[in-house]
Amino acid sequence: LLAATSSLTWRVLLHFTIFEGEFIRQSEPPPRTTVGTNLQRKDPAKKAKLCGFRNSGWYLADSTIKLDFKRKGGKMSSHFDLWAHFRLVGMSASGKTHQYTCVYCGRKYSRNTTRMADHLKDCTLTPEDVKTTLLNSVSEENGDSPESTTTPNSNKRKRPSGSRYRLVRHTSKREFKETERIIARAFYATATPFQSIENRHWQVMLSRFCQGYETLTRSHLSGALLDTEYTQVRAKMDEILEEAHRITLLTDIVVGDHSEVFINFVASTPKPIFLKSVSIHAGNEAQMAEGIAFQIREIFKEIDYQKVVSIVTNDSKTARSVQNLLTGEYPHLNFYCCCSHIINLLLSDTLEVDWSKDLLCKCIDIVNYFNRNALALSTLQNSQQEKYQRIIPLVMPILDDYETIKNCYGCLLSSKSALHNAVTEAGFIDTHICNLVMSEDFWMNLKIYSDFMDPLIETALSFETTQPALSAVFDKFHGISQHINNCNLPIKTAVATFFNQKWQLIINPMMLLAYQLDPKFRGEHLLCEHNAKVIFMVSTMAGQNSSAALSELACFRSQQDKSVFSQSSVWDCASGVDASSWWELVKPSCPNLATIANIALSQPASVNACKPKWLSPLLIQEQRTKYDVETVDKIIFLHWNLNMLEEKDLNDITTEVKSIDESRAIEDDEEN
């Protein structure tokens, strides 16, 4: 006993006295005895084994004992002697655990206080006074008893409950496999390098939360675990695509170095599903279009191309070429360009004009000067604190990120007075910077261009969603056209020319149809040539029912009497529900047009699903080139889809951690 020098050992032993080979419990129960289970009885010829401590009838079968402290046991209070109602009968069939039998009904259990206590509560042969004592004991342990605050155990630190404590209970092979899959899924979803698993700090963390668990290796993560997870996620993706009524194929084209082009393919159902990512070598626009068309044909071999309604791309140069290559083979497809991409092209063209380029360079000079000069920056921040009661950081613009340019202009305009005060400080302000800050023409031009950019960037951001938004594109661009005509830009003529060029790239029959059939817009600003395209789209998509569909379209546009569209209540509810739900309400009166409307209104306005914010650059690194192409494709596939899938879809793929307890009970029952 003297060899057990841990503080926990001594703290428990202080509450007991050893006399003539027996443990005799003191009159006062110890305030903290949450560790261990019971004293295991063995053959008197063998050494007795003490597996922890509990306030129950402990004794020694022999004077020679061995201390073995383990954190096991249930949530029973020290006031209930659970072991007085069970008898040790021997070892389990596997030889790993002890078996006990109920003294009332004779049912056998492996050592687990929680299930044994539950059995006493449910057993029909258990005396009522034992059940009452047990229930009171559980209530005290959970803090439900009003007397719990006055008992000697009231200050006992309770074992917290929660899912993170389940990780220290792994005993079965099934639990180990579930833990491996959960850890591997975290690596795939976050694009964490596989070599991290062999770092000693990772190993310490996993061994701490998964006691007795053997740490994974890089070969495990890139081998059987990867194949298993890929197979299950792929099956779930195929199931979602099979259940989808219509699909929009999104293509994101990224031009790299040495004429290498990376293309991401995502299917919108409208729930985004990553299909694959490929790289092609294209020397010119024609070769790039051929490569994209070939990859689309390969995708159509894997999914039902009849369900594909539209193909959206973010490259306006190749969109028309791809359309020319595929229209003959798939005449039902609609092709259009990403709306956010078109607005970015418009902003890019305006920044190439000398006036706006010079304005941007001046802003960069001011931001650079203050961010690189500690004394000037400190003076500016003190002035900001005095005038605005807060510090406004100066944002450095990124040329390809127009939102940062907008933020740069905004922070400069917000700090105008503070900048004026800062430049008046003598001794350290550059003459060029001083002249810029004190120039009223500079601030007037900055205000004009900032006001011009704001609605364009807001429109681009509104399109960057995975939800259907194609019906709002025509209305948004009509608003941008009016905004350009009303602004005071010195380069307004050039900007209007740029806008007309971009409008020709984005306008397409599917967008016009969605704008016409959205009850919030009803094609308000459509021209005669646009109406002709809408009629052609309705006739084509309706097929044999084109006459009925066109008749329903006429009623929808004219709100004829004796039709559902003549009722004001029908139009009043359009503002309270989304367009697809509205058409479901009126579908009994116009089934053909409602079917077409649901197709048109389900189309996305951008390829934003191909550019998620969580996409990690770690996937394209030289460290991963040691894996073959198939392995890299699986890693990329899992990285995308594990983040795109909703929680309920992940639950369908694999069993949750909370089901591990149920599987343990089944395994123990089979063992018994």
C-alpha cells in the first residue's frame, strides 16, 4: 500500500482503515470517490485485485493486494451500494471483462454500472425499496434532490456530460473504426496535410482524447480510409443527382502558368455537388473550348444529360465557342455567362481608363505612406480617435479584388478630416502626400467614383450565391444602366460603351424567360425583341403542349378576366413567397406554364458554387504530387463535397458518434 504514492491514492485511503486483512468503511462517506468500480473477488489462492474505489462493501480475499486505478464506472451516487445486488460469476467469453449476475433474476451483465443500474430499475423482481433507494441516489448525483446541497457529497465535483467525453470510452473495434473515419474526414474536409498525423503533438492530442487508441499514419489516410470514405460520399452524390429533376452545370475556369487551364465542374440541383476538377493545356481560345467541350461530354456519360438545363461558365471568351461545339449534339441546352464575372469585367474596364487608374494610384500612395511610416500612422490614429472615437484602418486595395478597392475608397473618405489634421503636422509629411490630401479635386473625384462603384459591387455580391437568382439579373442590369446615365463620372461615355458590350455577353433567352415569369417583375422592362425570344423559349420547352403553354402565358401577361391571374390576391402574395412556391400555388390553373417557370426560376446567376470561401490552396502543392492521379482526385472530391453536404446528408453517409453507445450495448449482449 505504501508504494501507491499518487495523491488520489492517498486521498482515498485516508477514509479507510486496514484492520486484520479487511477494509472497514468509516462512518462518514468520503466527499470525492468518483473513480473506479469495485473490489474484484478472485480465487483465494490467487492475488486479490482492487480495481479502484467505491463506497460499497469492499473486502480483501487475501492480505496480498494489487492496486489498479482505472477511470471506469457509471453515474451512481455513493449512497447506493450497487454491488450488493450483483454477484461476480467469472470472466466473459472473450476473457477481457468480468461478468456479474443479478441476485434477483439471474441475468448476466458485463461490468458496466450504468446498464446494471438500469436493469435494477426495470427488473420486475427487484424489491420496491431497492428501486426507491436507487432512484433517490441517481437524483442526488444529478443535483435534482433538494437535500443534495446539505449532504456531505454536495461539494463533490460532478463529471461533466457531453459528447467530448465519449472519446475516452473506446473499447471495441467498431468504435476504433468509427474514430478513424471521423479523424480522416476532418483531414479531407479541411485539406490538412496528411503528414500532420505523424507529428508528435497530433499523436499526443489523439491519445489524450482516445485513450488506448493507436494513432493513424499517412498511409492509412491515403489508403483504405480514403477509399471507404470516397465510395460512401460518391454513392450519396449519385443518389442526390438521381433524385434531382433538373441540373445546371457550372464551370469555373482558372488560367494558370504555361498555358495550363484548371476547370472545376459543379452540378447545381440547386444544391451544389462537386463533380471533378481537371487541367488542360490550351495554346489558344479554340483549343480551350475544345478541351472544355470534351470534359462536358465525359460528364454527360456519368449523369443523365437530359436533366441538364443550362451550362454556366465564368469565361466570356470561350462560352460562345463551347456553345457552338455542343449545340448540335445537345440542342436542349442553354448557355450563359456568370453575371458576377460580367460585372467584374465592367469594373476592370473602367479601371483601365486613365482617369480612374490615376485616382487609384493616388489612393495607393496615401495608404502606402501611412502604413509604412509609424510616426505618421500614429498621428493619424490619434486624430481619428479624437474626431471619431475609433480607429479607421487604411485598407490596401488589391487590383483584382474590387471589394477591397471599394473599402480603400471608403476608409479614405471616412478619414478625410483626420488626414487633413495629420498632414498639418510638420517635420515628417511628404510633400506629394500633403498635396494629395489637401486637394479638393482629389476628394471630389474619389467621392464620385466611390458612389459609382457601390451599386455595381453590391449587385455582384447579390449574385454570388448558390440559390437561384437568374430572374433578377435583367432588373439589376437595368438599374445599373440607369445608374450610369445619372452619375457624374467624367468618363461616363466610356463606361456606357463598356456596359453595352458586357450586356451583349450576358443577355440570353433563359434569363429573359426567368425575368418574364417571376411574379415580382413580370418582364416589366422587356422590349419587343425580348418578348419574341420569351415566346420562342416557351414554345420550345413546352413541346407538344406549346399551344396550351402560350395561351397560359398570354393570360399571365394580360391578367385576363376569369383566370387565376385576374385575382388581386394572387399577385399580393407574390411578395411574401419565393417565385417557385408562387407558381406551385397557381399550378392547377396553368400546369404547362408552371412547369416551365419552375425550370427557369431554378437557374443560378453565377458560378459562385465553384469558388467557395473554404476552398483550401493546400490541395495544389508539391507535397501531394507523390500520390497518383486517382488518389489526388479522390482527395479533391472529398474536400469539396464534405463541405458542400448538409449535416443531414453527412448523417446519412455514416453512423454518428452518438450511436456508438447503442452498438456497444448490442455487442455486450451478444457476448453475454
